Amino acid sequence: MHADWSRKPASGYASTDAKSISIVGAGRVGRALGRRLREFGWRIGVVAARTEASARKAVRFIGERAGTGRESPGRFFGSTTILVSVPDDVIARVADELARMGGEELRGKVVLHTSGALNAGVLQSVRACGAAAASMHPMQTFSGVGVAAAGRQKFSGLEGDEIAVRVARKIARELGGTPVSIAAAMKPLYHAAGAFAAGHMLALEEAGVQMLMRAGMKRREATRALLSLSRQVIDHYEKLDRPRRGPGRSREAITAWLPGMKRPYNNLLRNFWKRTRR
């Protein structure tokens, strides 16, 4: 790839007001962020993905006349910001490839990755080429079929080089979110918190649905019943800002359930009680 650096700013970094971005990764997060950024006036330069078909699909979803890696290699490093939205285990490899292909063209660029668990250190290869690096993790879910609408407050965890964090903070705010600073060493803990509140909660919901189905309810009924209950609990938690002990937390209630239950539900409740008692 080749880009024209004839108008590079004197400071060595592009202005944080420059709103152009290229995206590596055509998955749910990259597509959704690309579309939102395009709606807020960002120019999408290039979308690069493992396959040309995936890149083209992402470009259609984003709704921008963006190029793909194969079509427009010269446009990729023409963007002031590069967003790396790929699985955690390939971020370092992507950074190495960007450094190999971009070299000096990375000087003055901002490179962001969207991992919740990894910090900006995984982008060391592009830092060595003169780019500023940061992690920008939107703490929200991505369905892959739409873009989260504005409404409930969303947070983005940020850390990294000052100039890159400044760009990430601007992006987070433009997307209707609240940027929060996370220490690089605390990224795993930050990510674990999100997993507990989202992925683990979903696993508990499904376990409850399976129990109700075994008790005779249809799946749709069981799902609606537990979602209604969970929403009430979360609403109460939001108002109280602390957990409230309920009957399901008592040893007596769980002990009473066990005799009438068979494995694996019996073991599930035993383990759950051990981890939630105080």
C-alpha cells in the first residue's frame, strides 16, 4: 500500500479533527462502528478483511463508497485513523502486517483496536513505525444485523497513547457513549466484568429456560417469563445501586429445591449457591 504524505501536519500527527478512517475486519463490530461513524460524518477510506467478499459485504452494510483492500491499497493509509476490529488472537499479526505494508506511511496515524481484554501494547509494531496506538472497547452488544440506537447510556473503555486516546474519546462521544479511562494492566479485569454481566448472565438465563421447559413450559413462555423477571431485577439494581438479598439467595430455599431436582440441575444449584453465599 502507498499513501501521499505530502500534506502531513508539522507535528507529525494528523489533526484529531480529521474524520477519515480505514477499517481492518468485516465482523459485527467493525461493520456496526463503520456504519455509525459514516452516519456521523466520518469518511470511510478502505475496509480490509480476510476475503474480498467479506470486505464488499461490510462496505454495503456501512453504506459508504469505501474501497476494499484489494481494490484500493493506496487509499488505506490515506485515512488519519485505522480501526482494527478483529479477534484478539490475530490483532498482533494484523499490526505486524500493517507495519510491514505501511512502514513510514504509518507515521502520524492513529491506530485503534476494539479488544476488551488486550491493551494497546499489542499494537507495538505500528508504534515502532511512528503511529499512536490505543484500545477502544465499546461495552455493548453487537447483533450483526443492525446498529445499536441511541438511548441507554453506553460506555467505552479507553487506554493507550495520549493522541490516540483523544481520537478514541471523540469517537466514543460521537457514537453517543461515555468514554472511561482504564489502566492498561487492568484490561483483563475490565473485560472479565463485562463477561460476568453479559455472557455469564446469558448462560444463567438459558439454564433457567431449560429448567422451566423441563417443568412443562414451552420455550417461548419460559424465555419471556425469565426475561421479564431479569429486567425487573436489573431495574431494581439500577435504582438501588447495590444488590438486594432475595429468597433465591437463601440457603433454606436452595436446599429445599435440591431433593426434587435431577442432575445437571441439582449440581448447578449447589455450585451457584456456593458462589453467591456470603
